[in-house]
Amino acid sequence: MTVPVVSAVNSALSSEGSAMNAAGNAVNSVLNALSVRIPAMLVCVEPLAAIGAVPFDFNPDSIDMTRTGKVKVERNLRTRATPSGGTGGILCQADPPQIKLKDVLFEGLTTKMRCDQLLRWIGPYGGLPIPFVSLPAVNLPIITFSWGPPVVAFMYQVRITSCSISYVRFNSMGIPIRAKVSLTMLQEPSLLSSLPTNPTSGGMPNRRTHTVSDGDTLQSLATTYYGRPSAWRYIAAVNRISNPSRVRPGTSIYLPNADELPAGQP
């Protein structure tokens, strides 16, 4: 490729990037002008893992995300000389992305209830007291961490691996009314972070939305679209619905692709 051609391509890409940035900044200005606050939230819908939701009073000041890939370099097989040639970095292992939230503030009389819920999610079966019953070993429950609209913001399925809580204020009765919480979470493979999409925009097929009408429930939608009443839990997780009994008519609900739902459940 000649220098003039390379320059023309670079110029075109630069112009396209500038136009996209300008459009993004314009949309962001409109959204900021609306002053719509979407709170961050953690939701669990696994029945043996203490179903519940932990809304944030204040959105995180920062979100740290890290991922480590382990690589090795093989000696070039065509030479045995020293120093030998070598391959490029060969990926041996890619650890799940790690998400860290630091010093998230909880306030009010529900502070300790929410902190206890976080701690339960790190224990087996969500910390439920199940005495004298032999149950199989389980993984930590899957939690949906969401903040803002999908795709352009955050929506991940995670497992909470570490929770640090500092109670820093109490009322006269000794009830905690403020806490600083730090969390470490491992992201699980999921397509939730890319929702919503639709076939016309190049997304995965069979994703759609449903406008709730009178008489609709998450269970009835799960039966209609997936043939599995239990799939309501995943509809709730995708849409950050903490109370399935309060889905109002007229609400638009995103429906995951049926292939994204875990198999082996009724």
C-alpha cells in the first residue's frame, strides 16, 4: 500500500472516529440533561442462594476491572542454535475478568440487612440454615451486577468472592445506619453485558422485547417464550426486576435468546 493511500485511509478513519465521538458526546449531553438516575444494584435469583436484591444508595465512585492472560513462548523448532528463535506469545490460560468496587456507601436502617445479604451470597446455599440434610457441593451463586443501560454501561453476571464491610455510623439504639463496602467479583461467561440487541442491528437472532399487558406475569412469559416457567428468574435478572409481582402493564421487557438460558431445568 503506497504512502498516499495509507494517508487517505488514516484520514478517513480519523474523520469517522471524530464523527462518532461527536455523536456520542451529543447523546451523553442529552442524557445528562434529563437528570435520570439509574442506581447500581446486585440481584440474585437462584432459589438456594438467598434470592434478593441489594440496591446501592450511592453509585460507585470507581469500578476497577482486570483480566490476566497467561502466555508462553516456544523455541522456534527450525533452529537449535543459541540464542534460538521463538514464537509469539501463546495463550495458555485466560482468567475471568475481576471487578472491584471500593468504599461503596450504604445508608439507612436497611444498611445491615443489605450487608448481611452480601455475606450470605459468599457462603454455601446463600447461608441458608439447612441442618441434618446432606446436600451436594455447589458453586458460589451467580449474581447480576448492573448499573445503567446494558451495552453502554454495566450488566454482568458475577460471583462475589470477597466482601469487606466497615460500619461507620450507628443510631442511638446501636443500629448501623452507614457502612463502607468493598467487593471483589469474578465475571461469569454471559451475554447479558451485550443486551439489548435485535436482529436488524446485527445482534443475535431471537432476542426481542415484550410489552407487558394485563394478566401477564414473568412465569407466563417464560412459559410462552421458552416453554419453561422457571425461566422467569433469568428474565428478571436481565431486566433487573427485584419484585416479579410488581411488573406494571406497559413495561417493556427484554427477552434473552433461548440458547442463553441454562439447560437442564424444568
